[in-house]
Amino acid sequence: MNHYLGVDLGSTTSKAVVVDDTGTIEASSIVRMGAVSRAGMQRAVDEALADAGLRPGDLSGTVSTGYGRRLVPLAQRSFTEITCHARGTSAMVPGARLVIDIGGQDSKVIAVDANGLVETFAMNDRCAAGTGKFLEVLARAVEIKLPEMGPLAMQATQAVASLGAFSTASRK
């Protein structure tokens, strides 16, 4: 059986996951760090590989994403987090058409097509903490005015935790 490693080296955490040929997760690790860090990335990779009972030479392939994606020496390929969000969401929530990422470095709103590919995206230039900028970007992405966001959210008929998939309806 083949084993693959995925590494997300972000601005505040490093994540590593080991999957098999079927996409089954064999092990994963999250390491919190103060900034993009090769040492943090290596700890996440080492922990995930150890939990899976593997060594780097046992891997059939490694991909990386995140702000530090080019700092992952094992990676044969790297992808932007925007592409990874779109593909991952499509695989985990078939029919999803919108992804919102409020991260440690910036916020992203990504429109996804029926094949899990990025249709378009918008992102701000700072983290979400206290700026409110991500709400402005979100309002623009769903084509509403910012003051409409609160009243619209209050019209919800389901709790977020109970939603099985994102709505495919678009507001125009």
C-alpha cells in the first residue's frame, strides 16, 4: 500500500497528515508556532510519520500548501491554500460552492465550481483579529451590502452545526 504526506505550513500552525491510497487518514499532527517555521513543520511531519509507523523513505509522495509551502523539503509538489480549500471542500462536502477561510494571516472567500475547482476568490491583506475586514470581503463575495449581513444571518432557519452542505443558491 502507498502512503502520502500532506503538509500545510501556515502562519501560526504547521499541519501534517498521512493518508493511504484510498484517502484514509492514517495519522495527523498540528504544531502551534509563533511564525512560519521549518522547525515547527518538521515537528508536525515527524509526529505524523511516527504515529503512522512510517519513515520519510516509506512515502510514495508528499505535497505542501500554506505560506511556507516552499520550505517543505520532502514535497514533490506544492499548491496554494486556495486550490487546496476548493478541492478538499469539494471532496468532503460534495455540492459545496463557497469556502470561507478566516486564518492567522488573512481571510479568503472562495467560489467553487461543480468539479471542485476555483471559480473566483477574494482575500484581504490582514488577519481577521479585530479588523472586520473579512466581513467586508465576505459581503462583497456574496454580493450584499455589509449592513445587510447581520439581518440576513438572523433569518437563518438552521443552526450552522446542523448544515450538511453549503447552499448552492446564489444571491444576485
